Amino acid sequence: MTINRRILLCAVALALGALFIRLGFWQLDRHGERSAGVRARAERADAPRLQWMGPGDVPPDTAGLIGRRARLAGRWDRAGEVILRSRTLDGRAGAEVLTPFLVGGDAGQVVMVLRGWLPAPDGLRPDLASGWTEPPGDARASAAVEGVLVSSRDGRGGQPLQTEIAGAQHLAIAGLDLALIREQTALEPTPHVLRADDPPLGGALRPARALETDSGPHLSYAIQWFAFAVIGLGGTAILLRSSGDRTSPSERKRP
């Protein structure tokens, strides 16, 4: 191997090694941030339960509330239910149901409640009525719901679809996107999302996705990037040494 090629190989190996190490430290930072978030949510879960009984009880933002338990009093807005489409559970196609809850009653602020999962062969049109134990005539009755406040940043809502279920139109989106809900419906939800406690066994409604409780795969990703750096630099060093050993004496003396 000529000197120029050896220099070029060293430069490429060092550049890639520096990149891999930088990516490794970036994943370590992500791991630390996520771990801190998990610890904060665990601490908030032990805090006293929030009681939102009227419009004045609902704070304007979510600062320090993710992971807190809350109890809401008011009424459900079944007509405004939103479908989170294409959500599988145990290998079955279905969708999650996001139902507006009017805190304090008809004039109350709207908090979106992730009530649970329902089967739907097309992942788009679940039987919404099967998710309720109360008859339709009680749709405006007073109610209460308990659960955990979760992040509303579930990803972009994707292409909004209007789907007809039991003669009524409902918005179907791919991810929990409050801005898209405001844009596509007459609802004006607050920035809060409540994951309702698991529904009773035996009904059609199944629990929604649980709140994340681990720090994710970032630590393993960091280890992989550091391993790539070691392999790349180590392999380059071995290659350079072996090519140097194969160089003939005349090539070494050549100016």
C-alpha cells in the first residue's frame, strides 16, 4: 500500500471514528434525558391526585403534570370521539378511542381522554357503542373519570380521515395530535391528555397503551456506536500494520 493510500485510509478511519463516538455520546445524552423523565413521572405518580371539578381547575399548560394522577368531573362528549387508527393489540387490528370530556359540564374546558382500545378489522371503524356501559340516552349525564396525565406528543396525526360509524362522522388520525384535532373539528381541547384507568374486564374496551416506564433503547444504541468506532479504528490499524509487513525492502527504500 502506497503512503498516499495509507494517509487517506487513516483520515477516513479517524473521521468515521469521530462520527461514531459523537453519535454514541448523543445517544448517552438521550438516555439521560429519558431516564430523568421516567424518574420525574414516577415521583409525580406518588403526588396527591389532582381534582378538576370545574373550568377554573384546569391549568393552562402541562408543566410538571405529566405522570400525575387526576380525577375529572363533568360529562362526556360522545359525538366528538376521535379515532386513533391502526392500533394493534395482541396481533388484532383495532383503534384507540380518544373521547372529549367537558370538565364541569357543558360550558367546561375540553380535556381529551384516551379511554382504551377497540377491535376494528380495518383499523379504522371500531364499534364505538361497544366501548360504553351506559346507554346512549345517558350521553349528557354527569360523569367522572380517573387516570394519569400523559404527553400529548404522540407523533404527527398524519392524513386526517373522516369515517362514518353508526351514521355519525368521526375524525380518524394516525397519532395523538391535538393541533390537528383543533383544526379538523369544532373542539378546542386543552393541552392535557388523560389516559383513563383500565376499563373493567369483560367489556369490549381494552386498556390503552401504558405510560412508558423505561429509559428506552438509547443506552444500547450508544454501546453499538462506540463498538463501531473501536472496530473501525482497530481494523484500520491492523490493516495498516499487515500491509506494512508485506512491503518489500526495495519499496521501503524507494524515495
